[in-house]
Amino acid sequence: MTENYRLTEGMLAEEVPSETELRNAVNNILSSQKRSTYKFAFFQSVIDLSQLDERTVFPLSEVFERVAAMYWRCLSNTPMRQVYHHPQYERSGIEEIILPALSRFPGASFADLPAGEIERIGTAVKNSCRRNVLGSSYGNSHGIIFGFSNRQDILELSLSSKSFLAQHAAELSMHIERGWLLMMEQLNPDQFPASFTARIQAVDQELDRLFKKEDIPMRPSIPEANAVPPGTLEQIQSYIERSQAALAEKSELLESAASEFEKELKAVFPDSQQSKLIFQSRVKGPGSLAEKIYRKNYHNKFSDPCELIDHLPDLIGLRIICLLNQQEEAIFHQLEEAYPDPILLDGSEFCKKQGGRIMFDLSGQPQRQKNGQPIYRITCKWALPDNTYINCELQIKSMVHFFWGELDHMLFYKNYSYLISRTFYSQYMQKVEDALSNVNDQLVLLRNQIEKDGDGSQQEIREIASCMLYQHYHTDIEKQIKCAVDLREVFDLIVDMHFQNYGNQDANLRKLSQLLHDIPIRSFCPQLLPVVMNERLDRSIFTQEELPLAQRIDHIIKAADVYWVAFVVTYGSHFWDDGNINYSPLLRKICQVLTQMLRNGFIDCVEFLYEELEELYDAFRSAILMGILQAFEENPKLDFFIFSAKLDAVNSVSQEIVQRIQKHLTCENAEACRRNLSSVTLYTHLRISEKLYGTAPPELSSKLDALLELEDPFDIGDSQNLPLTEKDAVDFWNEFFPEGGAS
């Protein structure tokens, strides 16, 4: 079967299409993947011709003369790129035709050119873009809108499509203008004029006024997740209050159980005084319960607050504190010996002893903390007389681990403020301790931190920016949600989106200066909160690549995830200048930046070796991006897009995948590659999940294996079993042995 873009002719569909079929066909043309802006100009030309006279058949020269006139106007006003970067050429074929002509006829309109020049340019434009544009647009619309023949040099509209295009010409032209401008913004991010941004907003407002934009909806690329009833912060706060009341009702029972638990535990260590063991217990308090509901999204998981209380994993927390690090393991083994009898509870194996009421899950110990250090953190259950259980947690810590744990908890966990960095904080405290140095000393230290070379200073510049944003906005956010919540990831992500150029110190300093300049003139916008929570997502303003991410974020926001809500509202408060406070354009801007951050991770690794495979390269890149987004779906948290948290790892994986399998994108292998792009998506998803979470969903591996058994043109099956590269080995070593590292 011939690929659509290679078609040299196509017949009009025989059956008369319905209104819905016509709308879907138009949508397919406008929302299809594009490497250049050609389709926008071509389809606008078709719309113009539909209104011209009674004809339904038009010479292709007439179609593309109009295309040439549109690009003449566009490029004479601003010579912006009209095609994505390609290693073999900097500009599109049309730009190479129009720009030299503009220099020969400065200030002239296309209609004022000599007749021979108009014909020459029109013919060159036709030859440059008809091969891809005609066949591709025809295939996108399945022959419902037009038929064509390069041999006969004609384009033909059906009576129904001509009538439809003429009737909806105004609306369709605005959709085309918006799509063209949005694509030029992607192609020219550093020189996109403010007047064009204003024009996008004006077109949006006009469409809102005249039409319902969902008449021509953009098709979602990822199905929406199961609907969750919309939540509001007021509803969540009500849920928290009811949960706290349910916890208070159990306080007497829990306090008694904690005391009895501690007593039974002490009996296991009769020489505890001689061994200098300390036993501590606590019951979950109302403040930490509120924070945990927000952090764990418990309001979406348990509709009944009483059910939540029964399922909390650490209603009672206990701690055994010993003198030396080596004693931790000995105490754990003593517990194993004291509780030898296995029992199955809730699908997990616990250990108990005769006559005891404590049951321990002793598997997987010690656990590894985020800082790489081991910790004995044991899930327990306390049996009640009515054969129900209270969920508890036991920790075993030496004095050293206890001290550092408490210090970290005090400075960095429950204190949600920023410290510029641990190194800077230590230097700062040393200055205070030495001589209560004056303010000038502190400013000198800050300047030295910013100006010193190395990756550490790059990160500290960003930490300073995050700290400044945090200090400016966090109080207002916490007033809205009526709870102290760790919002540092909100500001870390905003800073990464703002800085973008992650490794360039000069660029980072300029960005920091810009941010510090803007902070005093920006303020939190509480009016944006109900707009973000309640306004319906307008899918039609998003590009095909942005829409899946927009739908997922919108779904999370509508489920009242406080972190995503705080992020969008804070980003809008600081960066959004639209006085109308429109939710969908704001989210479109956010998704544009986030999608670009994902694409930037691998786009420079894609080698465009065959011009005729342009659409396959586009589809290959989209398959990689789709796999990344599917991995994000597994655990859709803010930190996925934070460089230092997960995005660096995501980018590393996507680069490696491109470098390993793109060599199979050849003309001989093109059709097989095109059939199996879903394997690339699944493989990307699987590799990123393994990198970030240690494992991938079993069904993902099974599905990928089934596809590879049928056909594997990318040799993915072989690449899954490749030995670790040197970089992989170093990453592995550093992940599990952070103190020593790898050289």
C-alpha cells in the first residue's frame, strides 16, 4: 500500500458524507502531525476557492498560486522559520523560493509582481510542496473533502464539501490562523513577536464569541482516565476535618494500644537498660493527618474518612533507639527470633509469637532511604480483642541515625522552607558561629556561591530562584488550602521551566536576574484558583502533541490534587499576563513548555538521513514522546518534570533509545518500522519505568514481547538484552552506593 504522502492522485469518496463526517475529515487535516506549516496554507487556499464561484474543479496551479501569495505576505512581514530543523537544510522549500524573490522585489505585494514572476513562483511552490501536502491531506480526510490528480493537474471538491467549507469558512480560517501561529511559535520560540501572541488570544476570544470551538474538536491521543468526581479545596478541607474527627474518636483506643505495644516490645529485650535501648511511641496527630491526606491524595482513594483512618499505615509509630549502628541489625534479628510463627494477613506474611498481640512484616529489611542510607522500617499490626487490627510502624535507629534523622526532619521535612543548599547553609552557619559577621560578609558569600564554577553552582542558582519564589508565594497558597504542605516541588518545577537551558551558567544568571526583577511586581492571584478548579478544558486549542498531557493534568487538577493545583495557579500568577484569566490557554502554555522539555531530551539525537522519510521521522519522535507520557501516567507527579528529580533520568533513557534503534529507519525498512511504532512507544515506557521505579508493569513487558514476536524491525528484542554501557554501570553504582560513587 502506498503511503498517503506519496500518492499522485486520489478519487473523491463516492458516498455523500454526513455533516459529522465532514467535520471529522477537516479535524483530521488540521490536527495531523506536521513538519512544516504547508498544510495550513494549502487548506486555506482550498477554503478560499470553495467561495470563489460555482466551480468544483480547480487547476493545481491556481491552488498553489494562492499558497505562494500567503507565504509572500507571511515572510515579507517576518521571515520566521516554517519547518522544523533538519540536518540537511535550514529552511523549507517554499522559504528558499520566496525569500530570494522578496529581496529582488522589496516592498512589492504578490499581486504587483510581473505576471511571469507570479507564474514562476507559483509553479516552483507547487512542485515543492504538492508531493507531500496533497497526498497527506487527502489521506487524512479519506477523500471526503477533495480528490486530486497530479497527472491532470487538478483538485476537485464535492458539492457537499464545497458547501460545507463555504458555510464554515470564517470559523475554519480562524482555526487555521491559530494553528499556523501556534506552530510558528514552536518553530521560532526565541523570536516569536508579542503581537502574534496577542493575535492568538484575539482569535480565541473571537471563536468563543462566534462559535463553539468544540464543533471541530482535536482528537485525544491518550484516552482520558476514568472520571473522578470533581473536588474543590473546600470539599477536601471538609474531608480533612471529618477525618480528624474520626481520628479523635479513636484517640483513647490508640493511646492505650501504643502503651501496650511498647510494653510487649520491651519484654522482648529484658536487658534493654544494660544495652542502653530507648523505646518511644506516638499516635498520629491531626496536623500530620491533614498533611498526609494532601500528600497521598487520600481524599481520592477513600470516600469515607472512617475507612481512611482504618487503612492508615502508621496510626501508631514506635521506635527503638540503640547506641551504635551495628546494634540495629542485632535488634532486628532478635525480633525475628522472638516472633517465629508466620501468619498470612491481607495477602502478606507477618510473624507473631504465642500469646503476643504484635505482628511484624519482617520482609525486605533494611529498606533504603532516598539519601541511600539503610533504615529498619517495619510494618506492624496490633491485634484487638474483636479480631481487628491497628496499623503500626516500627523503626530501629542508632543514636547517630536518630540524630541525623531528627535534624533532617526539623530542617528539611516538616520545615517546608528552602535552604539555598546544604553547602551554603553550612558556610552560612559557620559565619554566624565564628563572629556574628556583618551583612556584607553574607552578601560576599552569596556572590561567591553564584559565581563559582561547576555543576554545583548551576544548581544553587536554581535553588536561590526556588527559594525566592517560595518566600513570595507559599504563605498565600497555604492560606487558600488552610494547611502547611511541602510545596518545594512546585517552585522547583517552575524554576526548571523558566531556566530551561540547564547547563549554561550565563543563561542561568540572566534568568535569575529576570526572575528577581519580576518577583516584587507579581502577586498571588486567588481569582485564578476557582477558574483552574472549575473551568472546562478546551481541547481545540492544543496541538496533537500537547493534548494528551493537557488532558492528564486537567484530570489530576479536577481531582483536586493540591500540588498540581498549586503549581498551575502559582505559574499563572507569576508568568501569565492574560487579564481574562482563561484556564485553557494557561494550561496550553504550561503543556507547551513541559512537552518541549521532554522533546529536548532526545530530539537532537534524531538523525534525518532520508528526506523522503520525513513523516516517518516525525512519527518516530512522536512514538518516543508517547512512551515518555505513558511512563508519566504511572506516577503523575510534579517531580517527573524536575531535572534533578526524574527528568534527567528520563532524558538519558530517551537519548539512549534513539541512538540504539534509529539506525533501522531506512527506506528499505520504512514500511515495517511504520507498522511497529507502537513497539517503540511500549519500549520507551518500559525502559523509563525501570529506570525511575526499578520495575515496569508486568503486562507492559508481556505486551511488548507479543509484538516483538510478530515483527521487530527495530531489533528492540536484542537491545533489551544489551550489556550495561560504562555510563549505565556508573549510574547503577552511584544509585546504590552514593557515598563512594564511581570514578
